[in-house]
Amino acid sequence: MTRAPAGRVIVITGGARGIGASTARLLASRRAKVAIGDLDTDLVARTASELGIQGFGVDVTDADAFAAFLDDVTAALGPIDVLINNAGIMPLHRIDEEPDDVTRRIVEVNQMAVIRGTREIVRRWKAEGRGGHIINVSSAAGRVPIAGASTYVASKHAVSGFSNSLHIEFQADGLPIDVTAVHPAMVSTELSAGFAHKGAAKPVTPEQVADGILSALVRPRPDVYVPRSLGVAVRTGGLIPRRVGEWLNRVLGGERAALDAMESPERRSYEERVGGQGT
């Protein structure tokens, strides 16, 4: 069964820029009722105004603030049909050099916010006697290792496992709730600043990821890979020995990509914005 986005109330976290903004733009063009939330209150207001949608400031790591955000969206647009947990950060560090507050921040934004947001929306849907669709933006890093981004990779592995477990849980309980994990390759946004993109792997655009999210909304399924060919590589990678996987990582240019990027001056502004240097 296909489901057009028109008329559906769709919430996107981390919606002021990058994947979130591109997804909001695409869904608004398909006549969905879109609301975006972001920590950057000035930028979220500008993006929402530009796209003609609702925008709210929210710290996704604050459970009460997340709940209030969903209340505000419901008051403005009506009951929520889709939650897209997109907010995420990727500070780069060798593990022995990573400040503890940076580790906590990565886990709070990338993992805990997804869990808390999901729990909050599911409680609402159960109370309302209705279902919905949860889309969690994970990463190819949820399947493939990256030296220099170990905590980020761990957080995305968690999102992938969380999403797959929810899918089974809701099916077992007979709940009409769809869950999709989206796994993009490296995306050409500020998050990938400083990456040289060597080897066979090429970055995808935020618009390509938005297309993948739209495809999952129209035809729900547990996993979406961007590009689609990534899914074949990931599934095959799970069947091959670790050393072969490491060789493939080198072929794709990923062995030192993050390690080299962390030394790049192009990366400094992103690391400062997301608190990647620590307190």
C-alpha cells in the first residue's frame, strides 16, 4: 500500500539545515504539513519562513523540551503522523583524546534523543488509538566502521539496532506503527567538512537522502540505503571476514578519511559549533 505525504503532519528534528531542511523542502512540495525543530532557533526560523512551514527551537537532548515541541506541533498542525529523528552530530577524535563531555554529547544527540523522541510519540499514538511512522536517520556508519569516529559509529549502530527491534516489537503487539532506519553514505553537508572523499566512495547529496526518506514514507519498509547500491555492499559485508572488510574499507577510501579530516582547517567551524572540542 502506498501512502502519499499530502495532508500528513510530519515532524523533523535537526530540520534547520542539511538533510533535515532538504527533506522538509521536498515534503512541503508534496503538500505535507511539515514542522521542523532545531537547536539553532534563528536558523530554524529562517528555514521555516523560506519553506512556508512551521519551525520551533528545541534541544532534543532535553526530554521535557522534546515533549513540549511535540505539543506545539500538535497545537499548530494537528495530530502527528510521522516523526523523523534526524538530528545528529559527528565530532572527530581518536578515542584516547576524546573529552568525556564530547562522548556524552554524541550519545545524547545521536542515540538518546532518538530513544526519548520515539518513546514520547509512541505513548501519544497509543493514547490516541492511532498509528504512525517513525523514521530514524542512521548512517552507513551504523554498518561500516570509521577510524577516528568510533563514538559516532557506536551511536549509529545503536540507532540501527533500536529501529530494527522496534519494528519487531510493534509487529508482535499488533500496533500500526511503521519504523524505518535510513542509512546514507557520507553526505555532502557541513558534517563531512574536511573529508577528502578519496577512493571509490563518493558523497551523496542531502536531496538524495530526502528522496530516500520520501520513498520510505510512500512505501514503508524497515531499511533505506542511500545510494541503493550501498545496501548490497553492507549486506555482503556482513558475510565476509573482518580482514576482507578492512580491505574493502581501504578501497573505498575510508581507512584514514576521518583521521585526516580532523586535522583539516575546513573542519574547525563545524567542530566548534557542535561542541566537538569539549567544554
